Amino acid sequence: MTAGLPYWRLSNFYFFYFAILGALVPYWGPYLRGQGFSAAEIGELMAILHATRIVAPNLWGWLADRSGRRMFIVRLASAVALLTFLGVFLGSGYWWLAGVMALFSFFWNACLAQYEANTMNHLQGREQDYSRIRLWGSVGFIVAVIGVGELIDYFGEAVLPLTILLFFFALTVSSFLTPERRQERVSRAEPGFLKVALQPHVLGFLIVCFLLQASHGPYYAFYSIYLQDQGYSSVLVGALWAVGVVAEIGVFLLMHRLLPRFGARLLMTATLLLAALRWWLIGEFADLLPVLFGAQLLHAATYGVYHAVGIQLVNRYFVGPNQGRGQALYSSLTFGAGVAVGALISGYLWDVVGGETTFYAAAVLAAVTAIIAYTQIPGRRVGD
């Protein structure tokens, strides 16, 4: 699988990118609460991290498609994200942090879509092996979520910004080690970007992805706070996050077999039903640790299966001059707009109806989206 492929140089960027995510997503919310912010303010600040993903990938994707220099953009964005994150050490007010988070996340969120496109270009003809490279992002998330949890329990939450800064430095170095490969020219004329994006099956797929990620809003913004309020330590919270990502790695190793066998529609529909089950279990049984571990194992479906199906569908739908913007659109509508809307709404619900009911609402959203997925995603095979 690795013959002629810069496997480790491609993999290490994913490791550090998702190590940053593994430090931010579980621990930034509790860090903000420690700074004195309310649930609504935390929801708003966490939404910023994802809201910049609505604009950034599309802008940088357009620039990458026009210039063809994807890795130059990845390197530039990584370096500027590192520099702007330093602002966290210079102030702690709401508007200051909102501005700093908007800046560093704008550049950080510019990286992944273009890096994904570069990875798929290296994998020309063997795209099913994508998940074996991407799994190192999951490893990075696990290392960060467990390691940072230990650091916080030992040194306190003040250690978090410094740790994230070090991860940003490593990400920048990694971006300079990864070679660029441009997509091979296609022999046929490709339709315009908007014409592709507005095809019913493409639009339906993107709507499904948006709604699934919106159902993740309370999880990404408040899961750690929710568990801490139940009396769980930072180490145990980190372990629960890690369990989900370990399960995700297992699925990534199997996706090259699951996709051809079951097809995109069946896998995506099953993923959404399992997401509904997962959110209900978290809302109903937060005091039962074995149930929480079981719910975290469902992350194998709600992220692992979902993303492996999604990235290959995007790569099939958007080709040639549409590639960078296609990856950016997928990223911005789902992990950007979807999670931002979910985090924002869950922040407002949290103080009004409580954490349990907020997770119940997420479960209902995922269940309804399963019906949409079954009717809107065509075909048995990826790309049909």
C-alpha cells in the first residue's frame, strides 16, 4: 500500500492537526468556564471555532484551485494560526478571546480541506486506502485527549493554552515536510462548480451531513462540562473521549472493505440511527459509566463511518478544477456550519432545559436525518 507513497509524511500532519482538536474540543469549554464564562457565552465562543470553517475553507479552496498551490496555502495557514494563537496569552475578556479564536481558527480551518485534496491526489487509483492514512489523526486525538487530561489534573487548566501552542508549532513544521502532488488532468470537460453542487443527489448528501453534524453540537461544546457536573475527573473525561476515537480507528481500518460491500446509502443511514441512539444514551444514563463507554464506542459510526463515506463521495462528485472547492464546501457546511449551529443552539438550550433534554433533542434530529439520508443518497456503491 505504501510503495511510492509518502505515507508517514502524509500521516504526521493529520496526527498534529487532530491533536489540536483533541486538546480544544474536550477541554476548551471547561477552560472557558474556569475563566468565568456562562453556558451561553461558552456556546457562542465554541461556535466561533466552527463558524470560521464556513468561510475559511471556501476562500482558501478557491485560491488553491486558481493557483494550484495547495501545500503553500496549508503551510501559510498553519504558520499564521500559530502566530495568532499567541493572542490567548495576552487577554482573557469575552470579546478579546472571541477575536483571537476567530483569527486562529480562520487559518487553522483553512488547512484541512486542502490537505485532504493533496492526500487524495497522492492516492490516485487507490482512494480506498485514505482511511489508513487518516487514522493517524485519530491517534493524535487520543494522545492529546489523554495526555492533556493528565496535565490538567496535575497542573490545572492554565497548562492548556501552552500545550495547544506546542501542537500548532508541530503542525507548522509538519506542513513543510509534506510533498505536494497536483491532481492529474481529466480528459473530459467538467461541469461548473455550482452545477455540480446543486445536483439533487449532491445537495441531498450535503444536507444530510449538515444535520448530522448539527446533532453533534451539544457533544462538541458541552460533553466534558456535562461529565464534570456528574463528578467525573478530567482524566476519566479524557478516557471517554479516547474510547470513541479508538473505536473510530478500528472502523478506518475496515472501511476499504465496508464501502464496496454495503454502499454509501446504507452506511450513512445506519450511522444516523446509531447517532440517535448515542445521544439518547448520553442524555439518559450519564451517571452509568459502562453505558457512557458503550455510547462512546458508537463514535466509530457517527464519525468514522460518516467521514470515510463523506470524503470519498466528495472526491467522486467534485473533480478536476472543482476539487478544492468541493472539499471546502463539505468541510464548511458540515464541520463548520453544522457544528456551529448545533453548538450555538445547545448553548442557549443548556441553561433553559438542561443537558439531558439537549441531548434528547440531538437524538431526535439524528433520527429524522436518517430518513432523509435513505431517500436522498442514491445507489449502492460510492459515487453511484
